[in-house]
Amino acid sequence: MRIVLVGPPGAGKGTQAAFLARNLSIPHISTGDLFRANISQQTELGKLARSYMDAGNLVPDEVTIGMAKDRMEKPDAENGFLLDGFPRNVSQAEALDEMLKSESMRLDAVLDLEVPEDEVVKRIAGRRVCRNDSAHVFHVTYSPPKKEGVCDVCGNELYQRDDDSEGTVRKRLEVYHTQTEPIIDYYKAQGLVVTISALGKVDDVTKRAMDALQHEDENEDGGK
């Protein structure tokens, strides 16, 4: 299957993408991983992206699109892939359509993880990170430390990162609503969107997603 995963920040896209890709035996292609790989390997696209980033500018769509195209042409993506973080706007979605059309391929589904805005703020703004080791992450509601403000693992102070503050989260949501959310309507017009609730336990959300994708796949097969 060829799937695009969308949803607001805090919807759990990265976690669900990893589980779904493994269950479906397809590669998980995330924008973050693409940038890190291209920059660390010093590819031409990576050098170009780095030049924009070092100058404090946004990386143009065509650079991101080029990285995604290169990755989707790898042998492990021949039978499908799960895109996470790409496309990020309608222009990128249109470029992806052209890219797939040139390879005589098409998307099977766009999985939309739906989460109420207040829950997104609660999930992200509630995170606390250890000052000694950023891998030690807690949540004031869902996974609180035994002692408030203290890491269970090493005893160091827990703090809220600047980009996890409520004000920053709401700004990120505004960007999502303005730039990324319109791709949902774009893909709805193609009959590709499958919307599921991303509330609840991780395993429950994964099962919900797998059931929805399987149903979509069966509908596709039945329509051929």
C-alpha cells in the first residue's frame, strides 16, 4: 500500500507510522529522517537544504520533494510506503501526484489522525524532559514521575522545553491548520481520505488504523 499519514502535532504520527509500516511491511518515510540522512551523507540535496537552514531560511518545497522522490525510488519502496510529514502542503501534494503518475503509481489511502485541539495542547504542553538525558521523558498526566519535577531514572531536574509551551503549541497548530490541513480536502476530492480517532491507547489506535486501511484496501479490490 502507498499511504500518506496526516494529523496535527501531538497526534502520535511518528509512533503510529512505525507500527503501521511494520505491520504492512512497507518503509516508513519521514521528512525528518530524509533531511537528517541527506545532510549527514552530504548529498547534493542535503547540501542545498543545509545552505538554506544555515541562513535561517525555510527549505524550498522543491528540495523536500527531491528528497522524497529519491527515497521512494529505493528498492524497498517498490511495493509501497508510508509517508509521514510529506506532503506538508497542497503544492507538495500536487507534486507527489505528478511524481506517482510518472511512475504509473497511485496512492491507496490518506490516513487522517483526528485529535481535538485541546487534547493536542494537553499532550504536548504536559511533557517534561530530564535535563541530564533528553531520552527520559515524562508527562504530568499520562506518565508522571514518582516525585514531581524529578527524573525517576537519574534524579535530575525535569523541565518543559520551550517548544512544548502552550503558546508555542497553539502557534504550531495554527501553522498546521493553515498549511497542512488543506491537503485533507485536496485528497478528499480524490476519495482517498480515511479518518480515524487518535484518542486512546497506542495499540487501540493502531488497530483502528489497520482496520480502516484494510477496509479501504478491500473496497479498492472490489472496485477493480
